[in-house]
Amino acid sequence: MTNKLILVTPPDDVLYDGFRILLASLDQEQTQMLSSALYAIEDLPSIILYIYNPGDDTDWLFDKKLKSNMIIFDADSTDQALVGYLTAQKNSYYFGDQKTLRKIANSAIYDMHGLKQLLEEQISKHV
């Protein structure tokens, strides 16, 4: 990986060009899976990861949602209002096995291989 991977947390932002992913309420295992998937992608462009955790400023989250090419969140988050809101976004994907979400959006992430494929597809559309 020769390009940059930039991590951004509230209240910050960056002005660099890159593929932007909003990560909301991910646990450690999900974060590790994302890291492994990104590391496995050849010719990875610059990636900007916006990292939102429960208790962070929601205005920051809403701003970064607008700027992001892709949203990845934990459907098992305790903030189910946020889960519902993010599920409704056309560029969102989720970890977890929420049976009710499958009725709304079939965008679940089950394993590292599927996540890597998804990232490659989404990045190729925008780069």
C-alpha cells in the first residue's frame, strides 16, 4: 500500500482527495476486519476513514455522511435510531445479522472476503 490511509475523528476533517468511508460504532473485531480488507487490496488509493463512536458529536457524523462515498456501521449498536438512519442511506453497509434490516436493505457484511470485494467494487466506481 503506497498511498495514504487517513483516520479522522471528531471534531476534525481533512481537505485531501481520497475515497471517504464513514465508520460508525464499529467494535474492535469489525475494525480489524476492515483493516485487513483494506491491507489486502492492491493499488489502494488514498483512503479517508471518518470514525464515529457512540457519544461523539452527531452534527459531525451528519456532515461526514454527506462527504462520504461509503458508510459502514455496526447494526448491533446500542443507538438503534442511528442504525435506522444509516440503513436508509443508499451507500451504507452494515456488520451484524439484523433480520429486520434485511427487509429494508440487503447490504450486510458477513466476512473479510466479502468486505474486500465490496470495498474494491465501491472504490473502483469512484476512483
